[in-house]
Amino acid sequence: MTPNKSYKKVFIGITVLLIICFIANISLGSVYIPWLDTISSLVGGAVEKDSWRHIIVNYRLPKAITAIIVGSGLGISGLLMQTLFRNPLAGPFVLGISSGASLGVALLILGSTFAGVAFSGFLISKWGLVIAASLGSIIVLFAVMLVSIRVRDTMAILIIGLMFGSITAAIVSVLSYFAPADQLQQYIFWGFGSLGNLSWNDVLIFFGVCILGVLLSVASIKSLNTLLLGENYARSLGLNIKTSRFLIIMATGLLAGSITAFAGPIAFIGLAVPHLTRQLFHTSDHKTLIPAVVLIGSIIMLVCDSIAQLPSSAYILPINAITSLIGAPMVIWLLVRKRKMLF
């Protein structure tokens, strides 16, 4: 996956910016840690206070790595969906994967009213929520993939995915109506999204699943570029549409499903990052777009997380609110400035 040589300087600049954002994200927070101490801690050097090293290694570094995984994963899955459906409004959750995860968590939290107190208390833990969200997204993903094998029209899959989302949203609404206030609040808090609840073991598992999705995406680069010409023309070039579609949906499911399971439903990033990347690079070649989306998605997620932390404050804002408040005006400005949408 080597980007176009003409973009070499741009990639170097974005990589440097990513490193700066990464260090800034680790430095900022309720306790400010000087940049030099942050860098020294990352390379194994001396730090002025031992408590700073503990904060960096056990809390801020896993959260910063999670932000990079989430930003790059959502960016890639959004790019895959926009290319597959040739729809600029398609995002990583258009197939109902996020809705399936939300339904799984809703059944666990809001449906625990019908279970025993000890039983529900055992299930409603960090890993209980991850497993519930994973199962919900996997069930919806398999349903969509089964449909993709039987349906010839790609747009029909998009509509079916939206219908799955509507069905799950309706079930969640019914559960919310009958749920006690404390359980409803817990479900709402999960829906805000969070990057800071993962241990190193969680991050390793999360990273491993997302790497599988990235590898499938890289393997689909030729298919993605061919699909830009239209499905009929792609068939004439010998592309197996069903197989390619299956792999692209599988890659999106692994990325979007695992991100929702571990970090919650993070809004905006998957929809906007591909558009920002196309505006900056002026290309539709996925050999360039995929690595660029990884870098830009990571930068935006790190910046949003840094703002959400409210430096020198004990408060942490919902990451979902920040991604939309910061990112949406940026995309609007770019589109107005360029006066057209590249696709």
C-alpha cells in the first residue's frame, strides 16, 4: 500500500502533524504534563514526577492509541461504503451495524429489568457491554451479508441496511419506554461514546480485530478502484461483483462493529473524513486514499479527544458531541471553498 509519489511531501507533513497531535493529546488533561516529560516518558527516559509516568502509561497512552484506531478505522470503513454505494452520504454505519450494536447493549441494560439483580449486575460490566454490542453488530452484519449474496443491486443492500437500522431503533425505543430512569441513563451514557475505558489488554484485542479489517480493505483496493467506473463496466473488466462486495462489507463490519463495541457509536468521523481526504488530495485512487484516511482520521480523532478532555479540568465532554461540533463546520467550509464535492 504505497501512496502516489507526487503526494510524498503531503504525507510527510500529515505524519508530522499526527505525531504532534499524539504528544499533545497525552500532555493535556486534568493534570498538565509538560511536552518534554511526555516525550521522555514515551522513549523510556526520566520524568520529573513518577505520578506523571503512571498517568501516561496506564491512562493517556492507551486512550491516545484508541483514538488513532477509532479515527483510522471509521475513516476507512466510511470510504469503503461511499465507494461501494457511490453515495457521498454513506457512512460506516449505513448497513445497520451500529444499530445492531446499540440493540445488543439496549437488550443488556434496558432488558435487565426482566432479569435478577445479581444476574444483571454480573452482565452489565465493561466486557458484558462489549460482548453484547459485538453480538448485535455481528447478527446484523451476517444478515446484510446473506442479503448481499442473494441480491444483485447494490442500492438494494443500502436500503435493506437502513431498514435493519429502523427495526432495531424501534425495538430500542420500546425498551427505553419501559426502562427505569437509572438504566435509561446508563444506556444514554454508553451512546455518548468513550475512548478512555480500555486497558492495554483491551487495546491489543481491539487493535487485532481492526487490523483484520484494514488488511481486507487493502486487499480490496483494486476492486474499489474498478467499482468507481460503475458495476456494469466493472463486470466487463472481469470483476466478481458479489465476491468484492462481500469482502468490502466484511471489512466494514469488522472495523465499524469492533469500534462500536469497544468505544461506543462515534458519530461524524466515518462520514466526513473520506470527504476531507478527497478535497485535500484530489484523487479517487484508493491506493492513496486509504493511507491518507488513516492519517487524517487519526488526527481529527486526537484533536477532538483533546478538546473533550477540557485541559486542566476534571470534566470530560461526550466525544460524540465534539466530533460533530468540530468536524461538521470544517467539512462545510471545505465544500463551500472548493465549490464542489469530489467523488
